[in-house]
Amino acid sequence: MDFFSSLLEVAVNRRREIRAFIAIRLPSEVKEALRLAQAQLDRGSVSINWARPESMHLTLRFLGEVDESLTDALGVGIESAASGIGPFRLAVEGVGAFPNRRRPRVIWAGIGESEVLTGLQRRVEENVEALGFAPEDRPFSPHLTLCRIKTPEDSMLMGGVLAGPDPPLKAEFTVSSVVLFKSVLRPKGAEYTVMREALLAAGK
């Protein structure tokens, strides 16, 4: 085998990796409520990275870089997780911050407590681990990221904003499916493509 044939064989056999995650989609009315909350919090700093509402989702499990050949197995995994669970309601309410409200690095919208959501996420996690993914090292904390803060100065600025009244953020929506997304990073932000979708159906 000559040198160029060897290179071709390596290229053919090389793993093709994609950046992927499992999440719940948000309806347009929830995204609009989140956009309005962002507008009320925004103080015009160019170093604060505000999430694009049209791209927001509720992440159940971030997978990172995965072999694209696992797409079908991950699809089966989310179908198994969704089996026997019917559509359910979630509430988006309130604003919080990581690591705290005084010096935030991330500002988020909260998700109301839901035993069904917790159970669904646990199933997703178990099926992902069964495929060889390492267990998550942090407990599941459902939230929707509104912005990421890059500098200490902006952290102080937004800490002052959060010391005042929160935006009147409250919305509800029905969860009807679980989605495996592919994420491609672009200069203007990540682009998400649906790879597999599993509908919730209590009768299964």
C-alpha cells in the first residue's frame, strides 16, 4: 500500500464526531417571555453574552463530542426514556444566578419543580450511561440560561441589577417530546439540528 492509499484509509476509518446534547424544545411564547426578561435585565454592556431566545432549550444531558455512529443508539435511548411518560406541563418562573446573585457569572430563568421532569431526566441519564458515557458529576438543576458574564466589572453591574426587583417572568408550556440535537459552533452562535426526536406517549 502506497503512502496516499494509507492516508485515504486513515481518513475513511477516522471517527466522525459531532457535538451533541439531549434537550426539550421551547415554544415561541416561552422564548418571547425570556426575551422580554432579558431586555429588562440588559444594561447595554457589550461583554455580556446574552443567549439568543430562538436557540434556547431545556438541556437534559450535554454529551459533548460523540461518534456520529452512535446517533441511532442515542435515538433508541431517548425513545426508551420517553416510553410510558405522557406530555406534561412545565412552568418557567423567576430569575437566579450562578454562583450567586451578588457576583453572577450566569443568569438564568428557573424551571418549576416537576417530578415527571426529574424522572424523565433520570431515564435519559441511565440510558446515556449504558452507552458508555461517563456519569454527570453534578446533580440535575433545570434552568434556562439568559446570559453569561465575562468580566468582574459586569458581574458587579449585574449583581446590582439582581438586587432590585426581578423581571415579571412567568410562563407555562407542554413538554411533548425529547430531542437529540447536533450543535455546530458558528461565529454568530451555535446552530442546532434535530438528529432524533422521541414523542412522549403515556400509553406505551
